[in-house]
Amino acid sequence: MPIARIFPLADVAIHLPAESSISERLQHEPGELDQELVLYLQGDVTVPELHLNAALDSNHPLHALLAGAAQVGETPYLVLIDGSLQIDGALTAEDDGDAAHLVVLGSAHLRDAVLAGSLLYVRDALAVDDLLWGDGSSGALQAPGGLQARVALFTDDFTVHVQGPEQVEFLMDEVRSVAHRAEFGSEIVGAVFPDEFQDGIDAGEDGLHHMLDRDRVLAAVRAGGSATRTSEEINAQWPVAQDLCADDAISVENILAVVRTPVIAHKEHKAYGWFQQTDFSVCQRHVDDDGDQRDDNVFITVWKTWDFYLSVDMVRTPQGLLPRLAAAVLRRPVTTTPVLTLVYRPYTDGEPGEWQALAPDSAPEAWAACQTAWRGVLDYVRKAVGQHRARYPLYQRLQADLTARHIEDFTSLPVFTERYNDWWDSDKNGHWLDDVWVGARQPCMHDGEPWGRALKFSWENGSPAPGDDDDNAHSVYQIDVDEAREGPALVEFTHAQRQNEARVALPRGAADHLARLLRFYRLVQARLREEHEREQARDAEARRIEAAVYLLALPPLAPDVPDAGVFPVELMTLSEQWQADGQAYVAAIRAHQLAMDAKAQRSGDEDGTAEVAGSDGEPSGQEPQDDEEALPSDPRKEAAPTVLQLARVVHAHADEDLGDRFRQRFAFAPDAYVQRAAKAGRFIGPVIALEDGRVLARIGPAYDDAAHWVALHGVGHTPLASLRGLGRSHDRQVFAQGDGQQVTTHRGFEGPVIARFDLPRGNEGLPPEVAVTAGPLGQRCDELIPFNDGQRVLLLNPTGVYLLTAGSSGTGVQRLHPQTFEEDGPYTWPKNQMDDEVGGNTITTLALDMLHMALSRDERHIAVGDQDSRHILLDAQGTVVAEYDTLSSYPHHAAFSHDSTRLFANSCHLYWGSTLSVPIAPVAPQSPQASEPDQAETPPLDESCRVYASVTEPGLVILGDADGYLHAIGDDGRPLWRHHIGSTISGIDISPDGNTLWAASYGGYLARLQRSEAGMDPYAIGTSRYVETSRWIFWSDEAAPLRW
């Protein structure tokens, strides 16, 4: 029985091996770890399992060994075993920052070990019966006594040091420079691990780690099962001819051995193959069709990087005159000697150079590349010979799994017959499933030619080389079914390394290709059939709901008809539950947020600052804490499809009274529809409310060709087909409209024209180093802000911010942003430029991210910015007045206070943000630096929201954030209220008296809120005095817009 005690690390550090990584850290950081807890065990230890993230939990085997010793309530930093370790089950560790390290001063024998975030040190021999997987840069394995394992997998920068003998039957090691089974192809992972441990449909190009579902592997080994196939199963499908070539040297013997394998078919002289970015040919000595002598050779190409020619020339052995005469008379064969010829040529900018002699001394870089490529060829050939000797088990499996009937059945799924059903249309010939593209062709006639059934898989194989087309670095497998022949249908398997290459027959011995095609087929088929079954279940449920949802009475309804006379009893009962659940859910979320507000206020009082709570109630700038997990989910999700169907039925009647009855019975529940909105929601914004009650809004983002403007009024909506851009002046009297040809200003939305303006072209005011041209992108009207007199307009599109000016000699276009350029600055970067096809030609235009603008209400200042700028303040003529550093990473939004005395400038990082609040000093533009206040002395307006839209009232600003909330904040930074809309806010407008507020979102919502004196809306998360009175829903999977 081992003795177990708890010590500080300083007390047992003397027992640590000097070469362990912990000892090295102690040497470099003395005293840093002295007080870390160590579970020290003297003697040999045998346990059924060991989970290093819970090494001392009460139900853990090690906990029992501490009987009578001091107990601790936390995971120790280190488990130190002064003896040997036997684990009958699994040793596991997860990289959550709380895993103990394990040091064993004897030997260790484990069944499985799946490690991340932890050090495993075993001084003597380490033996793992089944699976050893080390993953992640924060984990390490040190085995000075050697390693024996059946399957060893090292991924994602896991550190491995094995000093003693290493015996691993199936080694997959992407962290050390050693030969291993996955060095030239990742498909061995699919051979070792069954499909249930695969993580999605991975092409295997981004590392072995991404191919596996680590959580499932952990669950399997912890449950006492195995996550791998048996050695017999693996070797039966993946035999390897390890006896082919005694070593991996580039030699006469090895080249001759390779070219004399069955890789070259009977009566053929050449064969071709490829792996990763390398393709090769092997050629036997023969006389070709042109009568030229061809030597035994291997030709290897590393795509647009190297060509290597490895040849064995048969040179006549020198002889005297008499032996030569005797050989000629007696017709004896001429004696020859094999001579090795090695040459290479490098590529520059995608073009091959001159052939040169290849030798390790004269061309070390080329020699190293050739050695690697040659070993890849040997790997391919050894696998192919193994397949040949075993009678091609993978090809037999391919023929059994991908029969003509199976292919027909699979490609007859609706995804291929209804959605992606046009082989010659790039938008409809297939789609991506994770890393793999899949498409199918139905038997058809095209351009008068018959075409048979086909199934195609493609994936990205490397990156485009110089001169390549954008999609050329995609490999492809295609299965064609020839049904127009006598007898059974013929199934043909072809492949190509690159899109621009002709497909050729898939060799029976190409083990990695066969395995990859089989894996793609299994995983893609399973995914699509599962999706099809879910879709069928959804359709059946939708039909059931549709049949169950109806009205007892149709409009127009008499005023004295009760709701029970309109809605069936089942829907009346559902309404009571819906409203009760909604109130309870909102109350729980509101209580949590108010508690967090109080916590934030107390924190602010302690350090002398007033801290603003974030969207989720957390203190500003902090990630949500664990207690968020205790919050309930919306209980209305289960009934949401039924209520949505009722909303459709009600909306179809376009009756205000019926709509009001429905809304009183079923308040909208954004959290019940959050997934639907995220998937199908159409962006809405800008939003402009007119005095006559109509609301104008753009549906769809500006870059979407389907984007359009609509006018909403009551229960109706009217498309505004000719409108391409719209903006309103601060005095609400002037409207700027774009029709794609020009911008006009009007007195009133449909009023007379005030002025006309030319559209920008997108390349105005740019220096030569910003090599872009004019184009359609520069003529878009994403945002417009007219000045109150209608004689000037601010215009924003991806190419910049412009000031349009009307004049007697026409109109002027002045670039306001960007104005300053550096030779290698951000506006020359590829990310800020975009190629476009115009008239058959490719042009390059500016395409800036996070571009934004704002005009102060007094029209004296303009604020602009983009992802790569600072916050920039201009005067009304476009002169730079001041620039401000961001509080977060990237400028994202700007607004001015209602009285025009402060600039609110938001910057963001991911979904968080901070908003700068600076006073605007009335100084002359000739001294711009003087107008920049000390930002350190200016408290931020907000330190939580990533702002997408805003609107102001006297003394406050309303910010719309990424979490779907409206936040009202006083100009002094005091939080006033918040209101949850659902989905990222994309547009806001408010009536002059502040009583009516419209908020739009990315989720396809346009909600109308009305200020109420009755208190907070019991069905809306937040603390505002606004009550939702209606909501328009624009979802792409709905037949038409829906008013709730």
C-alpha cells in the first residue's frame, strides 16, 4: 500500500528528475512554484483510472490513498509517484488550466492515455496497451526510459521527448521530425479510428487534431471502451510492404525495386500517382512510341517548387577488342553497369528553371526536398504493393460500397434533385459540407449530348501557386455511372490532383485515395441522410401544426366577439401558458441583470468610477461568468413553431383588430426564435420613420443584389423598387435619395427636388500608391445624410466617405475618408481592396471594413473612421480637426450628442466594444492638435457594447449593440435603461417627442416600441419604459414578410 501525503512543491522538489520540464522551470523561475501542492506517493501505485483534472475528487481512486492524511479541496499541481504506476483503465487530462502534472519515478503501464494541458514524465519504460494521444502545446510527454504503444498520436504542438527505445505499431506524429504513418497522408487516422470518433467532414489538410472528436475519444476510454480499431482490422485494410527497399535511400537498388513493382500495370511501362502537393511517375526501361530509349526512372514534381529526375542508366562496361568481337560473333548480350543520374530544377514565381545536377553538397536545400519527396513516393508504392499482395481490399470495399444502385439512391436525395441540381451552373452544381464539396449530376441531355449519373467530391489541397487560378488548388474524386450499356451498369472512379487537370482512373493500389474517397462517401452520405430525415420530420411536424392551427371566426370581427370565439380552446390554453412562461422567464433574466447592475455599481463606488453593466448584466469589459449558466432558457421554444404558424394565419388576413388580439395573447419571444433568426434573418437598416406613420427600411445588406427598400404602414408593406439609397436630414425635412444613377435631395420624402448630385466613382482623391480604379462599388449609396439645406449630402460606400456638393456648374464629389495615405499603409493592403468583374475585365477597387460616418446636429462636424484608422473628427468642409485613439481594437461607429457638444466614438474587439466620449472644442481648424483633449482624463461613455446603430435625444444616446440590446446612456455616462430586441441591432429611429422608437436587427426584426407610463413591459427583457406594440419579421425562409 503506497503512502500518500500532501506537500508544497518546495519540500519535494529534490525528488524531481533534473531533466523534467518542471525542474527546468524551477531552475529558471526559482521560488515561483514553491507553494504549489503536490500529492506525493511512495511505493508502487495501481488504480483503475486516473483523471488528472480531478485527481483528488472524493470519488477518485487517489483520494482513498489519503485516508488519515490532510485533505485538500483542489486539484494538486503535481502528482509525484516514487515508484511504478499501473492503470488498468485510462489516464486522461483536459486542457482547461486545472490538470495536474504526473511524474512517475519508476515505470508506467497504462491501457489508454489521452492527454492535454499536462506533463506526463515516466523515468523508466512507459507502456500503453492501446491508445496514447498527446494534444496541444500546453501538454508534454517525457519518457527517458522508452515508449511502447500500439497506437500513438501526437498533435497540435504537443511536446514529445522519448530518449529510450521506441516501439509503436501505429505512429501518427505531426510534432516531431520522424517517420510516421501519417507523414504523407492523413487517411490512416480514418483507418485507426472508427467513424463515430471523426469530427465532422474533415479533408485532413489542417492537421490530424481536427479530424477527431476529442470529447468522444475521452468518453470512450473513460467508459472502459476502445476508441481504435484492432491491429488485425487495420492491417487487413491497410497492409504495407515494409520489405520493399531495405532503406529509404535514393539508390540504384531502390529505384529499380520501385519501377519493378505492380504499381506499373501488366504490359505498361509507366504509372502515375500523387499525394498532397506532390505528383510523380515511375517508368520502366523501354523504347517509347517515338523510338527513343527510356531508362528506369522516377520523376517527381513538388507543385511549382521542384522537379526531380532520378534515373538508372545502363552504361556499357568497358571491354577490350577481343572480348567485344567474341560477344558480337557469339551474340552474347553486351555487359552494362547501372549508373545513378540525379538532376533537379527549381521554380521561380511558378516558372521552372534550368536542370542542374543534384547532390547533397552542392544543392543541400534541393537534396533535402528530394529526400522528403522520395520518401513520399516510397510510402505510396509500399502501400500500393501491400494492397496488391492482399488482393486490393480497399478497392474491393470501394466497389462494394459505391455500387450503381447505391450511387443512384444517394444522388436521388432532394438536396441533389431539388436544390443543387444543375451540373453546369456553379451556384447549383454542389455545396460545401465542412471541408468537402459534394455535387451530383442526374442523367440528362445537355447541348444535345447524353450525360450519365455522376457524384463528385472536392477539397482544398494546399494553396494556389504563382500563376494558378483561384480554385486550382482543389483535388477531386468523381464517380460516373454508365447505365446506357447492356448488362449491369458500369461504375468508373476517377481523380485529379488539380481542377485544371484531366481526371484519370483511380488506381486500385492508391491506398490513401481509396480510403479518402470511402471516408468522404461515408461521412457525407451520413450527414446528408441525417439532414434529410430531420427535414422530413420538420415537414411532418409543420403539416401537423398547420392542420391544428386555425381560426373559429374570420375578420372583420364584431367588437363583442370574445377571443374564445376566435381562437380554438387549444390555442387559448396555449396562450395562457405562453404568457405565463414569458413573464416568468423575463422576470428571471431581469432579476439577474438588476443584481449584476448593483454589483457593478458597488464595484464602481469602491474604485470611484461608475461602472456600466454589459448587455448580459456583467460588469463592463468582462466575459460572462459561470452563473450565466444557471439562467433559464426560454421555456416557450417548444411551442414556438405552433405560435409562429398562428402568426402566419393572422397576418394573412391583414386585419388590425385580429393582429392586436393575437399580440395580446402571444407576446413576441425573441429568445424562443433565436436560432431561426440567426439562420434566416435578413439584415434591416437604415430605418426612417415618417410623420404620416409609414416606416421606410432597406431589407438586406447593401452588398446583396436582392436588397431593396420597403414602406411599412399598418399591416401592409409596399416595395420601393426604384430606391437604391435613402437618408434624412437632422431637421427631418430633407430627404436624400439615390436611384443608382444620381442622388437627389427633396423637401419631404415624396416632395419636390431641391438639388441633384453626381455619384462618386470610388477613386477620387487617391494617390498613385493606392492602385485602384473606378467601378460600380464606388457608386453605391449604402448610407446618405443630407444637410438641412439640401445642398450637400454625405455618402458612404465601401470605397470611402464623400461630400457631395451642388453648384451652378454641376455637382462636386469630395473624398472625406480616407484622406491620408502611407506608401505601404493599410489602404494598399489586399484586405482593403476587392477585385470585381466589369464588362469582362477585372478591376480593383477600395473595399474598406467597418466604414462609418456621422454628422453633428448643428452640421459643424463630421466623424469618420474604418477598421484601420483612428477616430477622425472633421469640420463641415472636410478638414481634419482631431484624431483620437481607440479604447478597443477597431473603430466601428460614431455619433454626436443631441446638442452637438460631444463625440461618441465606438471601437470594438470581437463582440465587445468601448465608446469614447470627448467634448468638441470650438476651435479653428487651423490648429487641429489643440482640439484633442487628454483622453486619459475623459471617462468613456460605455465599456461593453459593440455599437452598430445609435440615435440621440436631449441628454442621452441610445446605442444598439451586437447582443440585440438598446442601451440608453446619459451624455455623462450614466446607464439609464436597456431593452432587448433580439439579434444584433442594425438600425434605430425615434420620433421627435421620444415616445415611439423603431429598432431593426440583423435577425430580420423591425420592432415598434411605445413609451408607457404603466411601467416596464412584463414580456420584454430590460429596464426601459417602452412597450413593444408590433414587430415585422423578414426571414428568408418565410414566403413573405410577417407582422406580429
